[in-house]
Amino acid sequence: MAVEAALEHKLNGRLRVRVRAKRRDSAYFAELERKLRECEGVEDIKVNELTGSVFVLHHTTPDAVLAFARDRGLFRISERAERPQPVTEKVVERLARMDERLNAISEGRINLASTAAFGVAAVGVLQVLRRHTWPAAFTLFWYAAALSRIRFVSLSGNSSSQR
């Protein structure tokens, strides 16, 4: 049975597949590269066994390359083999949840952006008191001003900052 793979992208002339289940399996990727080179229209292949990535340059259609791999049992594209959620998306989701909770607890009077802006401005005042006006305090006040303009978008799609 062919191993599951995730389709990272497919464009005319290039294709990237990720075979996570076979990461660090140098024998698998060497054999995969050798067999994919037999596919008519494949110009070059770059494999990275550490990440499980297979990059194919071709002058055929991406579907023809994928069908070749599937028919020979090299891998099959699976809907379940989706890419993991990027860390930045996880952070943004958690910040949005925190903002919603803070807003709910304070009955709409406080939000995460204004709390962060206040904290950064307080550290700026501390830097002024220490006579570190430039660049430390100035930079902190700049960031505080930027934070005060941020609107977090809640998970429901509503803006959760009060304006």
C-alpha cells in the first residue's frame, strides 16, 4: 500500500509533495527519486529526507506526475495528510481568544491591545526615569502607540476592540 502524502503545491512546471510518514528514511527517498525520474516529462527532482519534501520540476502536467507515483505505489495524495497549522496562526487564535475573554470579563471596557499598550508605555516611563530616553523609551512609546491602534479579530469574525 502506498504511503500517504500531502500536496504542498502544484503548478505547471513544478510540484511539491510532503511525505511526513517517511521523514528521515533515506532508503525510501532514494528509491522514490530514482523511480520518479522514470516518469516522462520529469526534468529534475529534489528530495529532503529530513522534512519529507519532494520537489519535482517537469514539463508535463502535475496530475500526470501524481498519477505516475500513485500507479507505481510510491505515494498517494491524501486529504487527511493536511499540513499542520503554522505556529503564527496558533498564536493569533490564542491571542484572539484571550482578547475575547478579557473583553467579556471587563464588559467591553478592556481589551488585550490596550492592556499591552499600557504595559509597554509603563516600561517606557521606567526607561525615562532611568534616563534611557533614546532609543529605549522612544521605541517603547512608539510600540505602545502602535498597539493602541490594533484591533484583534475574534474567532467569530467580529472586531473585539472598542473604538
